[in-house]
Amino acid sequence: MRIELGSLSELHAAGTRRDFLRLIGLGGALVLLPGFVSACGSDDVTGIPASGEPFVIDFSDGDPAILQLAFVLEQLEADFYGRVVDAFAQSNFTTTEQALLTDIRNHEAIHRAFLQATLGTSVAIEVTPAYSGLAFNDRAKVLAFATQVEDLGITMYNGSAQYVASSATLTVLAKIAAVEGRHASAIGDLLTPRTGSFAPRATDGLSAPATVGAALQENVVDKIGMLNLPAIFLGGPTTNG
Amino acid sequence: MADLHSARSAMTPATMGRASAGPTDVLAALQLLLQIEYLQSALYTRALTATDLVPTTDAQVYSTLANHSDQQLVLITTAITTRTALPAPSPVFDFTVKGAFPGFAFAAGQYPALQMLSQIVEDLGVRAYLGQLGALAGDKAALNTAVAILTVKGRNASEVRRLRGTQGWITGSSRGDLPAFAQAVYDGEENVQQGAVNVASLAGQFGATAGATQAFDEPLTSAQVTAILALFAS
């Protein structure tokens, strides 16, 4: 990962963001997450990851920073499944699969709305997803991306739990994580029915916020910055399939 | 880590006060989760060793469930012993659940009952783990173990539900075609109040109230879990 200190001119350019302004005062280290800035990207639907306006998740905010990270993830999930559902007329999903994916779309849209309402509209930062030309009507490609985004959500929620101060917030995020587990299982079983693919290991992984941010950046136009990242990340147990 | 937790006061009504859980609470939580692991491990171990019970089409799923529950049992047992406590012994289980599954003996032809039992113990597992996270919050290693297992319980629950033609998620507090005793495993799942937010009011075009209940699993209290586990005691 590339770590940069934002220059003053960059900070002034993004002066509408209170976190950038506070950065000047605090002199804190800002991590701008790497993204593809590819000159050839011209797809209307996808946009170019990390080419947009920067925003910052400041972990000195405590629980709201975790909620904001989750909000970025849920915006991506809800938008992705929304596009999948919108493409059903041109796609090769069975009607049973369409019903399942519509349910998942609904759940992700509800998660997104819940986090937005909990953060409050003045705090919740909306992002624009990017997909690098993903074919939303192609079953195999959609299920592969779905697996990726569900697994990212699971490891994000699991890896963030250690930083949540409020036990009520800890539990409500885990309520969502458990349902993401249900989704990941259903997607895995669509890919390889009646195998072990619904749960590749006896325990799911935990990802640190910086790792999650870097993964999200590959599918978000806005440039994700992270400030005051927690110094310590405690990993989870190791198991196998 | 202390810095994070003393960060400025929370900005939302959903982020309420921190539970003051100590080592005693951590061990009590782990012991309760151990009982869940004993139950699941016993069910799948017996299912795997039975003859002509699990059809070959589903054998790989059940061997995965057995493998996972064995590893999870070891993790929780180890979490207890590394905190210098003794894991409670495994009960002997009655998988007829006091006659609710009459004559169930892991015998040939009894796969539908096994499938129902699998759904019950997995949905119970998800909700039991959710209910203990607050008690584990002060012990990050224990918390990490619990959340890493929780999402796999969610995966397992979804799989065993879908294998028997049920949706992978819970709608309202519906137990579907399960016997009446199982209602206790689903009571409370109809909740739509998440922190300060009534999620049903946001769910309009996205599955309405049904979708709002599916989108969140709900915790069971220790007392609720203990009462359900008692039904499985022989």
C-alpha cells in the first residue's frame, strides 16, 4: 500500500470535507488508498475507481467511522444487486435464482438505508460504485463478483468488531454480518451445488479496515482516505475446510 | 485500543452505552456457546456415522457441517481452557426432543427429521452467538473467535434451510413446518427496530416488513438459549 501525506493544495481543494480541514490542524497521517487510475476506462456504468472526489473516514471518530466503512460496503452491495436485478430480462438466471437474488438485493438495500439513517444524512458519505465493465447479465460473472463482495462484507464486519465501543452497535453490525453469511452460502451453493462451497472454512476471516478500504477502492469512484487508523489489529482464529 | 474506546462520544442514538462485562461474563458466555457446539457436533457426528440416513447427494454438505462443528467445538473449548477454566462436560442429547420427533434414531428414511433438526440447531446457533457478543466485547481474542464462527453459523443455517426447500433467511418469526417446540428458536426474529431506526419503515420497495426481518438476525438471551437447550436434554 502507498502511504501519502496530502499536500496543502490537495487539502484546500477538498476543503468542503471537514476531515481534511481537521487534518491540517492535527497533522495526522492520511492514508490514501491505492486505486486504478487507468486512462482507458470509459465505461459509462462503471466509472474509474479512485478518480473521484476524495473523502476521509477518520477512526478517531470511534464507532461512526466503523459505521461509515460499513455504509460504503453496503452501498456497493445494494447498487451491485440492484443492477443485477435490473438486468434480469437480458440475463441467464433461472426464475428461482432471480427470486433469491432479488431477496438479497432487498436485504442489502435495507442495510444501506439502516446505516444511512443511523449515521444521519449529514455524516453518511454517499459513494459512486465502479465495476470495470462487469456484465450484469452474465450468471457466472455476477456470482463470482457476488462471492467476492459478500466475503468482503463478512471479513469487514468480523474484523471491525474489535474496534466497536458500543455493545449495541457491536450486536447490530453482527446481526447484519450473520445475514451476509447466509447470502454468501446461498451464492456459493449456486456456483457449486451441494458441495462444501457454502462455507469454505470452519471460521470466516477478519480484515483490518485498511485492507477493506483497499478492496472497496477497486469498486468505488470516490477516493477513499483513512485517517487515524487503529494501530493494533487482532486477527481471528485459524481453521480449515 | 484504549484510544479508540475513549474516542469522543458516539454520534448516534444507536450507539448506546458500553456493557461492563468482565472475565466472569466472558467465561459464562463461552460456556453457553460450548453447549451449542456440543449440540451441533453431536448431531452431525451421529448423522455421519448413521447408515442410509444422509443421501449421497447431500453427503458432502453434511461432512462439511460435521468438520466445521468439530473445529468450532475445539476453538470454544480452547478459549475456555486458555482462560484457566474447565469446560463443562457434554450433555447426553435426546434428538427426539422429548418426543417432538417421534422415534427419531438416525435411522434409514429419517432424513427429513435430520434436516429439520439441522435447521433448528443452526438458526439457534446464529442467535445464541449474537446474544453473547456483548459479554465478550472486552476480551478481543474471544470476541474475534465468536464473530469468525458466527458468520459460518449463518452460512450453515442458510445451506441446511435451502437444502430442504426453505429460504436461507428467516422471515418474521416463522418456524415454517417445524414442530411447535421450535417456535422458541424463532420468537423475536420479527423485530424491526434496529437501534434508533425502524427498518420496516425504510424497506418499502425492498421487501417491506418481511425483507426488514430477513435482513437482520436477532440475538437470544442466555436464559432463552438455556431453555431451548434443556429441551434436548435426555
